[in-house]
Amino acid sequence: MRGKGDRAAVEHLTLMPAVRQLEMLRAGELSVEELAEAHIRQIERLEPRLNVFADFDAERVRVQARRLDAVKEKRGPLHGLPVTVKSSIATAGLKCEIGSLLCEGDVPSEDAVVVARLRAAGALILGTTNCPEFLMAYETANLLHGRTCNPWDVDRTPGGSSGGESAAIAAGMSAGGLGSDSGGSVRVPAHFTGICSLKPTPGRVPGDGHLPPCVGPFSTLGAIGPMARTMQDVAQLFRVLSGQDRHDPASAPVALREPGLEELRTQTIGVFEDDGLVPVTAETRAAVQAAVLVLRDAGFRVELFRPSTLEPLRRLWRKFFVQCGAMFYAPMIRGREDRLSPVFCEFLRIAEAQPPLTATTLLEAWAELDVLRSKTLAEMDEHPLLLCPVASVPAFRHGERSWVIDGRSVDYLDAVRHTQWFNVLAAPGAVVPVGSSPEGLPIGVQVVARPFEDEITLGVASIIDAAFGYRAPTMAT
């Protein structure tokens, strides 16, 4: 901010909502270079403790900022906003190594479609953020860039696979950015770090340029999604990023909508605190109930409802994400296993423990996928929106893999099953911070709608967010 160079002012600026930062830029209250410099200072202060970046160069950011300040006319809707991109989404000139020694030094020459849209809207790309090797973990650590820490507690993970992205945004090192999600990878990190995110319907935000490609079962499971500190910021990013990509067969020509409150209130919301199989913490239940009270006060009908298909959907997710994911990577890693990160080797062990997929079992699973999606959507006729937890637990300690909840042991993948259901369903899901754990860790809730009703998800999630909102980790202030 002009004339206010003290550290407190700089850090306060970087923790403001993205939409407020944009308002200040448009009003001339600060320049792009000043806003970029504030973020550079926050990054340089916190990066040694958090390790969120795969590629960051302060001078490169300053050059971009000066170039954007020189633009006086036809400024885009994100002009000057400092953003980050997960290092699995092609960003020209920046490392896109997917957290793997096998991809060390990979720098794409072209932007992914979504990154090109960010640049066209005037966003300033700060850098690319760390992720687990090949994106196959709920913890961000690899042999290439090391371990990323949660700004709420450096002994804990910010989640995965968009963990670097979530940590950067939560700590005010970025105003917002891009993650990707095939099993909860923008939603679990948002829950772990106390920010907001959206896993859109596949194709609403183009997936071209994501590595690995969103093909085969991952064209249903996977999506690139916006992450930010408020749902208003997430919605702004979604407006910029969404729209058909004619080269993407999963991208439908769905027009952007702006549903009002009265239309949103016509959506009866089904709420459940767990799936009846795996427990969640008491604080997680309390967060869901707190969100229920807010929605009822806002005039929504909220009823107890839980689809009967959740467990079959989870089993299919394990086939397509875990087993097919391992099969996709097999040719690339063959003979180079000694260069793989521990978290990826853990994923391979989980895949190898499953009964092998044959052509027949894969075909049967593919057919079951359509049947289960149809059955779930039919069950949602009376409850087209769902409200539920994001995970059984808040952010866990690095390397932790089991927890005791209500006297029962809950293991790694079971604790995060709550997001996997909706990847199989290809449904949009938003995460909003609501509660906190006894240790003060953030706890989010998840709002899910039927496929292609992303704007409904965003609208309802925004109402919850307005009642609770982003809290800054102590280290960020």
C-alpha cells in the first residue's frame, strides 16, 4: 500500500480476499508492483518454514508486475491479482514436474487452457506449488522438493495432492490459484488449511494441459478447480476459468449462470454427518450442524438424507483411481523404482494389495459406474444438494496413517472417503471452513450438487462462508 511499507500493513494486505485486492487495484489504491512486492515479502518470510513452491523467482514476478502496470486499457477481470498454480498444470516457463525425480527439470513451453485463461484475465503468476509425486497421496511430500507444511501447525500436512497450493493461499503467499481433484485433492487440502475450494463438474473448467492427462476414468474422476480464501473469490475464479473448450471431449457447452437466493432456496438440502460405516470426530459433526443452522436461518429446507450408494461408489473409486492409476504409471516407472518417493511407493503398495483388474472386471466396473451414477442421481431428486463432512479428521501429522475415533480405528484412505464418492459421481463439490478441532485446526464442510449445477454449489457454499469465513493462521499475520 502506498506510503505504508511496514510489515504489518504488507501482511494484512496479502491476507485480504482476492476480490478486495482487485478492488484496490482498480481504484488505484495500489499498483500491481506494490501488491506483488507484498506477496514476495510474505513468501520470502514464510517459504523457509512451509516449503510450498516448486518454482518461484521474485525477479520474474517483478517483471510481470511492471508489465501489467504498463497496461492502461482493456484490463481483464483479474488484472494484477497474484495467483499460484499447482505444479501438475502446465504453466509455460515454470517447472511442471508433478513432484517426481522422473520429471525433474520439465518446463512446458505452452500453458494449459486454464492458465492461458488466467493470463488473459490479467492474473500475475507467482509460481507453481508443490504436490505429492504423481498426485497420488493426501500428503504433500516428495524426493524432488521435499515436504510441504501446514501453516496452522508445521508438524502437520496441508493435505494432498494440492497441498502446496492450499498452504500458500492459507498463509497469504497467494491470493488464490489452481489445484486439481480426482479424489479430494482440492477439497481435503482446503479443509486441512481453512480455505475454500471447488471441485467442478469435469469439463466445466477445461482439463487440457493437466499432467497426467484427464483421460479414461480420470475424465470422470478428475477436474481442475479454483482455490482461495473465500467462496466469493472461488466464484470469481470459476467465472474466469469456466467455459467450453472445443478440443476437450469432456467439456460441455454449459452457459454460466448466476442463481439468486430465491432460486437457491428451492433446493432441499440433504445432510448427513457420516456414512454409517466410518466415524468422524465430534468437532466434525458440530461443524456440519453449525452449517445446518446457518442454512435454515437463511430460509433453506434441510433434512436428514444420505444416498444409499456411497459405499459402492467408494469401492469403484478405489478401482479407478488406485488400481487404474497404478496401471497408467507402470510403463513410466518400470526399472526406475529406486527413484520413487515414499508416499508414491505407499500408493503402489495399496494398489498391489487389491485383487488384480482383468479386462472383464474392468468392463464390469465401467458398466457399474453408469448404473450407480444413475441410481444416485435418482435418489437426489428430492435432495439435489448434499451437506456432509470433508474428512473424518482435521489435518494430520506428517506420516500419520491411522486414528482412533469413538473407540474405533480409522485408517488412511477411509478417513478421506467423503470426497471420493463425488469424484465417481462427477458432481461439483465445494469446501468451506466452519469449525475447529481442540488443537485449533480448521474443519470444513462440503456442499455437493448434481453434475453441471456448479453455480448452485457455489451459491449455497457462499452463504455458509459468509457466516463463518477465513481465519488466518498465526504465522501468517
